[in-house]
Amino acid sequence: MIVNEATRVLDSASQSSVFDAIKNAMESRGLVWVNGEEVDPAQFSRIFVAEAGKVKESPTKKRNQE
């Protein structure tokens, strides 16, 4: 599932609720969450950043703890 700016117009409490519901529904499946704002890296197993037309993987807190 690809989610692109799905919660941008919602308040922070609603954003959190929607994110949690989608994340739970997609557990053990692929989920791409596109967001123009910074997100809490602890919510994701991997984060990719697009910069200057190139995609880079950024290590997350979870990966660094492994």
C-alpha cells in the first residue's frame, strides 16, 4: 500500500489515529508512507529520503539498535 500525504490536513491527534490504524492493518505487508514533513523514525523499520532526484536510505533508531 502506498499512502501519499494521507493525513496532512488532519490535526495531530487524528493523524496519529489514522497512522496507527493503517499501520496495524498493514502489519506483515508492505507499506510506503510518503510524507513531506519529518516523521518519528521509531514508527518505521526503514526510512528512505529523496534528495536531488536520488533516493537514499536513512538508518533508523530500530536498525541502529540491531
